[in-house]
Amino acid sequence: MELNSLSAISPIDGRYRNTTSALAAYFSEYALIKYRVFIEVEYFIALCDHPLPQLRDFDKNATEKLRDIYKNFSEADAADIKNIEKTTNHDVKAVEYFLKKQFDSLGLQDYKEFIHFGLTSQDINNTAIPYSFKLAVNEVYLPEINGLVDLLKNFAREWDAVPMLAHTHGQPASPTRLGKEISVFVERLENQLALLKAVPYSAKFGGATGNFNAHHVAYPEIEWKAFGNHFINDILGLHRSQFTTQIEHYDNFAAQCDALKRINNILIDLDRDMWTYISMNFFKQKIKAGEIGSSAMPHKVNPIDFENSEGNLGIANALFEHLAAKLPISRLQRDLTDSTVLRNIGVPVAHTLIAIRSTVKGLNKLLLNEAAINASLEANWAVVAEAIQTILRREAYPNPYEALKDLTRTNMQVNAQTIAGFVDALDVSDAVKNEIKAITPQNYTGI
């Protein structure tokens, strides 16, 4: 079958292709090859700028022609590299041979042996992948999650004064405000996003076992550690790990996966709360003409967006957890288990992107049902018992907690009249009675 949205094995490239297509520029096979080419070209230019003795006469006017190789990199170029790989059976070596052909066509054949000079494949992979991952986070993920946070902030402001019955352990609890409950998620998301942004995008660059062996033996007079730090930190904008094996140790990448997983857990919590509020009729949902809620029950409008989001977040988190647990572990100076795993970095990001957009879609369907919210408050006057017994404690009234417990647990229905009758019988001043009578489920919402 020809690969298309109907024949794709993964829904990422099938059903949800329109949602995830932006990630192809960072996580596809084409993207991986392109960023490998980018690293190789920039490394060669850095060697010329150093300069190595054999590269001192390199015409700097050719620099932009070299950069055009990756700036104008096409699918045909990627296919050319894949064809070379059929012979080499080595993906990074295929990139090197492709670049040598490009050097030949540009009349730079005298310099082509300095392509990939002194490097191992992981010097390319462990820079290309964090570089593309950083771009994907900054250019795709953060705008999407920040858009969701901004939407929540708008709801928090809009619903700031809306009193709502809270539920702890699934039971009616002291009233809160709907806007404040939304602000809980805003604060949690912003805090975890700050932690995500604080983790460096680490890269490995130092030859076959991390010691610049080949570089040093060829040019012992050059400070290769300083060169590597400048190339990775200043030119690429990454963070060079100083002591590595053949591969990056991935500890910071694991931290990023854990940070993304924590953010996703918060979104799962949000999805479930919104789903529950809808089930309690606190929210209704906007209906789009022609849409079907249930194939059997015509009346239903299901909260499918929050359910879709929760499911995709679960898949994403399972993969983030595996990436974080597996990648920092490698036998001795390296084994190959990280290679195939690294190719899946885009998968949990894609499921996360699908989830974020589903949550946003669900939030935008919400219609506040203040009548139902107020009715739930009116039906639960017992929740003001906390307020009453606390004021009575202040007044040194004997056994106030026990008195309110007896009231709220022995009466079949506690309402405004029940509370008023209880207060009238209290041996306290009229001022305190009036203070207590002024408390309602609607105004007992704290600060």
C-alpha cells in the first residue's frame, strides 16, 4: 500500500496528520538527515575559522555556498543520502559521502577530507538531535502549551467571582470559586514549564570515546576542549557535556522527558476535572451542527475532547518514562540501544501535541451553567457548618464541632431554615447570631 493518511500504521501520521505535521520538520527521517548535514557543515566551517593549517587558505567566500547545502536541503537530497546508505549501511557515513560529492561540485575537493574530521557518528547524532529537539520545543510545543495556559487564564478571570461547591473525596466540601480552581492549573503548569526551560539541551562532542583522541594526535598544539565548547555552546547554542563516553549521557534529556511528563500529568488532571464538571452539569457543551454525540442515543453530547486528550497523554507519558529511564544507561563506553530509541523522540511529543489541541478544543466548547452550580450550593447548606463551628470556637462556645456534627448528620435535609433555627437556639450574642446568619454557601468562598 502507498503510505498516506489511510495506510499509515501510526495515527500520528494517519488520523492526526493535520495536527502533527508541523513536527515532521524536526523529528522525521528527513529532518534527522538534514540536521546531521547542518552539523557537519557548521563543524567544517568552525575548523576553517579556527583555523587548521591545511584550511588557512580556504576561501571564506565559499562559506555561504556550504551553508546553502543545508538551507536548501531537499527531499531529493535526503533520498540521495538514503541511497548511499544502502551501500555504506551506516547513516552518518552516508551524510559524509554526500557532502564530499557536494564539495566536488563546488570545486572544494581539496578540503573534503576535513568533513567529519576526527569525529564519530555520535558527535553528529548527539548534537543534531538535541538541536532539533530544542527547535521543536521552542517553535511548536511551547506556543501550543502557552496558548492553553493563556486560555485558562482567561477563564480564571472570567469566572473569578463564580461561587462553586467544592468536592473532597467526592463529597460536598467548603465552597470555592470556579476561577480560583482554574488558577490552580495555571500556576501548576507555569511552574513546571519554568523547570522544563531551566534544563540545558546537552550535547556530546569529543570523538570516539569523548577524549578528542583523533583530534589531539593530529594537532596536539590545539586546545580541542576549548574548540568543542565554543562550537557546541556558542555556535550551536547547546550545552556541551565535559566528560562523556562515545555518547551523551542523556541525563538532562531524561530530565526534560520527566518535566514534559509532569506537565502532561497536570493536563490529565485538568481533563478529568473538566470531564467531571460536565458530568455534574456545571458545564454544558457547545453543539456544532451536524455532529453526532452517540450513534445510539440522540440526546448525548459526550466530552470526547477531554477523553481524547487523556488517552494521548497516557501514551505520551509511557514513552517519556521509557526514554527517561533507558537513555541514561549504556554499557561501558557505549552500546547501540540508544540509537533506535532516539528515533522515537518525536512520538511522545506528537501525542502530547494532539492532547493539547484536544484539551483546548474541549475548553472552547464549555458553556457555564450557573443555574446548576447555584443549585448544588443551595442543596448543600451543610457545608457552612465549618464556618459556624469556627466562629463558635472563637467565641469560646463549648463543644462547637460536636454540636455542628450532630446537626448536620442527624438532619435528613440541612437548609437555610435548619441553619437559622440552630443559630437562634445558640447561647451567643445577637451580633454573633447575625454574623453567622449572614454566611451562605454562595459567599463562604474564602479569599
